[in-house]
Amino acid sequence: MATTVHEPPQIDSRRLAGQRHSGNGAGGGPVPDGDLRVAVEYSPPPSSTAIWVVLFAITMMFAAFTSALVVRKGSSLDWQTFTLPSVLYFNTLVLVISSVTLELARRRIASFMVVLRSQGESPARWLYVTLFLGVLFVAGQYVAWSQLRAEGLYLATNPSSSFFYLLTVTHALHVLCGLGGLIYVIRKLSKSVLRRNQLDATARYWHFMGILWLYLLLLLRMKL
């Protein structure tokens, strides 16, 4: 009786190598190289993800401060109201204008290589203007604190003054962080190594500081 011997199946090593390189590593089918390249290209940069995490954390912190203020005022018998320093409204205008100048800077930088370089105009000019306005805002906040101290209102004078200093000083510290981000962007731009996502992350943070201050000013007017 004749015995039939079957040859083992031949494995195409080139095909196997192609499947290893194009596979997704999770047991699924092969992923075309083009789709993989697109997925990597459109993945969010780390700075974009990090800035949203930072903004969320800041939001939660000031939400906690707001809740504490409302509860403290509602259960307090020694709460004293006082007139907010008028310089706060000037500071508000300064911060709003700084957001406008930062947006101008973003647009100028985007078209720098196409138009502005041929005109000899530096795209960092509006960044410097934004930086100056941010410093002016912090200086204006210091003037407001000085005016309150001249009226005898200190951090521990009354629960209302305590919350005023807590909210405004904490916000000013975050604005200083934004100023550091602007300086970082200016340095990167001067070395021609600035990335668009770095500028966008700094701009989002700065605009958020403006919106947050508008909220705090309204809260202080209503509760203090």
C-alpha cells in the first residue's frame, strides 16, 4: 500500500514580515502604512493635552474657593462689605486688551514667513505688547491691595477681606505663570524654533486667565 507524504506548507517570509510591521499589535488585522502615518500625524501634541488638564485643575480650585465664600458668608455674623478699589476696573480693561493683542500676535506669527518677513516687521511685537499689559495688570492689582491696606483692610481683618486677597492674589500668581509662558514663547520665536502648538497652548491659558478674572470681579461685586 502506497504511503502519501504531504509537504509542509511554505510560509512567505516577506509576507509575514509585512504583517508584523503593519499589524496593530493587539491581535487585529494589518493596518495600512498610510493610515498609521495619518494616525501619528494627527495625534494631539502633549502641550495641547496638558493645557486642558491645567485649566481644569484651576477651574476646580476656584470653584472650591467660590463654594467656601458662599458658605462662609451665609453662616457668618461678622461679614463686612466694602467698596472694591476702582483700579480693578482699569485692570480688567488692560487684561481684555492683552487678549486682543495676543490674538494679533498669533495671526502675525502664522503669516510671518509669507508676508511680514518681506516687510521687515517682527511678529514678536504684539507678544511684547501682551507681556507689557500683563505686567501692568499685576502692578494694578498691587495698587488695589495697597489701597485696601491704606483703609485698614488686611488679610485677617474680616472674612470678606480674606476672601478678596485669597482670590485676587491666587489669580495674580497664575497670571505671572502666564507671563512666564509668554517669555518662553518669545524666546522660542527669536530662535526660530517656536511650534504652533506651544503658542496655542500659551494663548489658551492667557485667554482663560482673562475669562476667570471677569468671573472673579463679578463674584467680588456680588458677594463683597
